[in-house]
Amino acid sequence: MTDKEPCLLRAMKQLCPILCLCAATNGCVSTDGFGDTDSGKSETAQPTIQSWPAAAATNVAPNLSLLAVQAVDYAELESSFALALIDRETKEQWPLLARKTSCQAIGWQTGYCIAAKPAEPLKKEHAYEIQLIPKTLAKVSGSSLWTSAFTTGSQNDATAPTLQQPDCMLDEAALLGACLLRQDTRLSLRTKSSEATRLWLKTGEVTQTAIANNDAATLVLEKLEPNTAIMATLFAADAADNLSFQRLELRTSERLASVTISRVMANPSTAEPTQEFVELYNFGNESIDIAGFSLTDDPYEAGDTLSEGPMLSPGARVLITPRSFQSSAAAIPIPTGIPLFRVDESVARGGLKNSGETLYLRDRQGQRLSATPAVEHPKQDGCLVRSTADTRSEATQYFYPRPEFPCRPGKAPDNSQ
């Protein structure tokens, strides 16, 4: 064994768990936080690492102005690592200039970041590799612990990015190059670009960021007041730092009904889809008539409309079930007296997918009240449960990281999950 090998092994042990799942060519492998072991405890989620340009990116502008790496939960990233760019043909390091910047300035809303700028234009139609190298091993050949490859295109880029119009969902409004979801305390702007683009949505002192890697990206303004005008500017920059921007006049909706999707049972141990259900929760201070509300897994269709039923009082919960749902046949206890709103033969199209799907709850006017993330339901009789930190959003951080097992419909979530 050479002198460098034990040094590298020691470094790898010290830097886990951030890099212990990283592969040499495919970047970092991370769990999604919703997995479950046989013992009922979640597996330890590994911090995600991503890069700009993104892993496997193609046709990157040779006049690339920024290289960057982000780690979600590793504060020592910049102090522990050096950033290197390798010519994959010659195996030589490309000269870089250190670039001190924040994750938000790069296009990532959170995390810890390290950045650099190529000291000279890259070769055209050429393969490169971004490497993270422990600073203690920066001079040791082959000592990288994480890599991300990309290839350049045939031409430099001198044109500012143009945002493309996505297909707007049923409850979104079309803007120039974007779709807007208006809610009472949130504005969600969804857009896409024909090239990898860094996005910043600025309003006053608030800036929301996202990166669109040749696909759609969403920027969200939160903690707003109902029926309030918001003046914003959307900036877009490509790999060569060509910049475009547009002014936006936005407005939140009137106050919406205080009803949210609080639980999803997609994988019952008894009959599917007849014993599946979705739980709604009134988190407000007034009773809500939910007759006429709709639930769907199709962002472009209204879906199942709830028939007439009892008012949903403050703090109350109700189950949306298939027509043939039987409380007595459920493998988990259904509390006596909890209202059931029955829809067609299944909730959503053909039942709820165990592999996960986004659900949308809308009011009688078609405005979105709540949504859930498309996460897998791996364990029978376990429920996806909202933490209630945000009652409208479908983002995974607003749901408990492990399925509730066994599911406890009609009750407040167990904060010890």
C-alpha cells in the first residue's frame, strides 16, 4: 500500500456521510427521505451534491463563465474542498480562477457552495469533468472524491436566454414565458428554458432562485398577504452569463378556504383501490362547506367533485374515499363518526399510485387549496402525512420524512415521527 492510499482512506472516512455514496461518474447518490426499513426507522438520508453545469450536460457554451458545486447539508464544503476542472482527453487540470459567491447568487436557494471561473475559454465539442478534491490531497493525482462530467458545444454563446411558455395547469394563469399559480399567501411562478438557465425572482428584499436544466423550474414567493399586489423582476442567465429580465405585476388571491390535504393512504393491505383514502383537514377558525370542491391527480383536469355533505368545522377532518369504501373492512381503525365523502369507484384516475403521484385539491372556483408531493408509499397501511408547517405547498419538506405507520386517520399527526 502506498503512502497516499491510507491518507485517501482516512479522508473518505472523515468526509462521510456526504460522500460515502458518491460514484466516480454519476455524481452523488442520495435517498429521498421517504424510504423505510423493515424495523420501521428511516434510512439515513445522504446529503445531495449537484453541479453547474449539471452532471451529463451537453452543448455547454465554451465561453462558460461559472463552475459551481452545491452540497445541501455540509457546511465545511468550501473549507474542506478544492474545485478542479479536468480535460477528460489529456487528464490535465484546466486553469481556474476562484470565485467567491453565495449559493443564492449561483441559483440555488439553500445549501453550501463552492465556485470558480475558467481562466480561459474551454475547447469546443470537448469533454470535461468537475472534481471535488479534499484540500489535504489537492496535489495528489487521482484523489477526487466526487466528479461530474459535461461536454461543450461547437459555438460560444452570446445570446441572452429566452424563456418558453409551459403548458399551464387548470389553476394557473399564463404569463409571458411562465405560468402563475395565485394563492392567498403564496405565488408560484413556473417557467422553462431551451437551455440551462439560472433564475432569480426578486421583489423588494426577497429573492427566490432556481436552476432550469433544459426543463421547467418553479420559483415561489411565500408568507404573503391575501389580495396584495407584488412588483417583481425575473432574471435569467445562461452558462455564459448572458442575462435577460422581465418585469412582472403579480397579485395574491383573496383569502382561500382553510382546508388542506393532510393524509394520503395509497397502499392499504386490504383491497385496492376501494380502501384507499385522502384526508382533508380544516386548519382555520371557521366552518367550511367543502361540497363542490374537487380532488384530482391530473393538473389539467378538475377530477372528482365532492358531493353534498356536512360542514367541516374548525379542527375537523374528513376522508375522501371510493364509493365502495368500508370502514369495517379497513386494516387500520377508522374513528367512529369521521365524515366520509364518497367519489367514484376510486380516488383519482384508477386509484392512488403506490409509486407516488401529485394530488391537487381545488375549491368551487377552481383555485388550488392544497397539493401533495409525488413520493413512494412503500409500506402497506402507512400514510403520507403533512407536518402542517405549510398548508398549501406540495414540497416534500412540509411532510413528515417517514410514512406514519400505522396510519392514524382522524387524528393530529404524531410530531415524534
